[in-house]
Amino acid sequence: MNISRNNDRPGLLVCFLAVGGLLALPAPDLRAQGEEDIAIGGYCPVAYHTQEKAVKGDDRFKSMFQGYVFLLSSAEAKKQFDEDPERYAPQFGGWCTTALSGYGNKIKSDPTVFSLRDGKLYLFSLVRARNHYDKNVASVLAKAAARWDQAELEGWCPASYLLSGKAVKGDSKYTTVYRGNLYRCASADAKKAFEQNASRFFPQFDGHGAYYAAQDRKAPADPAIFANIDGKIYLFFDAKGKEKFVADSKNMIKAANANWPKLRILDD
């Protein structure tokens, strides 16, 4: 059964479509928006399937999956989710399906705008995005899937920095999802370790350049250039930045940590 539903919310910002296609917007940092742990806005992932509507979860019934807390609407819904979380969790990390299929943007979804297709839950940023999907289902899903398969950290394994002490390319056989992003691990053991404690392995500053963060700038990093300092992984734009950072690591880390809260909400 294929179902599309939404509960329109007045005042929703329409920033999705532009002439000729999707407007290129950066992916939001969910943590900066005060929803650090709660998945899909606190809506119950099971209710979409069993009640065919968006239902708010109850904080008495919580389950952890892929780095987020999912709120379920009842004890029975929690049982169903815990037995098969991958069945109920939204596709593509919960990002807007249509936006992902366009310019590959990760745009936050409105949990009340959704579609169930072949037993899978797809979310959208607004009704217009869902309508575009309804008219071009096969094309939108194919393009979204292709973009989703482009792993974060440029495909490098997030666990190998600590497990093997070196940067190792991930393998498509060992993909995993953490906080709405897809990663490739280097082996089954690396995947298991990452899934059990992703926060231990994940690079500081969301994988951005640590030296630039210390300089009050947000910049991408080369995942192959890293440093392990006191059990934490820092990535760098280039070897020169790494050298400077490591030479004065105590002060650099202090500065980067102070700067990062405001930097992380900036566009890349």
C-alpha cells in the first residue's frame, strides 16, 4: 500500500523549490537546533505504519537507534520498534527525500508530511516537496538513493582511526547510519565497534578541520589527515594545519572547543 499524508502547519517556511528544481541549501545541524537526541521531531515511527498518520511519541517509551532516541506512542509500539527498528525508521536518515534527490541537500523534514511506499517511510520538508515526489516517484527515489550512497567522511572508516591507528577506506559491505548520515566501515569488527559506541570513534567538530576551528573558521577536512590526541580524533584540511595544531594541542583544542558551538551552525 502506498500512502501519502500530511497535517499542514500554518507558517511553515517555504524554502524548498526554485526555478528549474531544488534550491541548494545546506544540511542543518540538528544539535544546534536543540533536538540533539530526539528522532523525527518526537513522532512515533511505528504509528505511521499502523495508524497511517503522524502521532506524537510518549517520552515514557524510548528506544535508541542509529544515534537517536525514538519516542514511541505506546508500550506495544515500542515492542514492535525494538523487534525490527530498521523496518520503522525513516528512509535516508529522515531527511527530505525530494531535496536529497535534487542537489543532494540534506534538508530537515516536517514529520507530518510523509509517504508510505512498499512498507517504507519517506519524509518531506513540506507538502510541495511531497507532491513533486508523488508525480515522479521512481526518479526521485533513484536519485535520492544514489546521493544517500555517497558516504560521509568521503568513505573513510570512522572507527579505524582508533582501532588501527591509521586512516582506512571503508567498504560498501559494512555501511551503517549514525545521526542521519551514512558511513562505511572497513570491516565487520569496525562496524560493530562503531555502532556500539559511535561517539567514541567519531572525529571531533563533526569531522571538520580542527586547525581552522581553532582559528574561528569552519572548513572541510581531508579524512586521511588526522591526529589522535588523548583518545580523540581530529581531522585537518592539510598537513601544515595538523603540524601547527599538534605542536600546541592544548591551546588549540581549547580554542576550537570554544569556537565550535557558533561555527557548527554556519553553512559549509
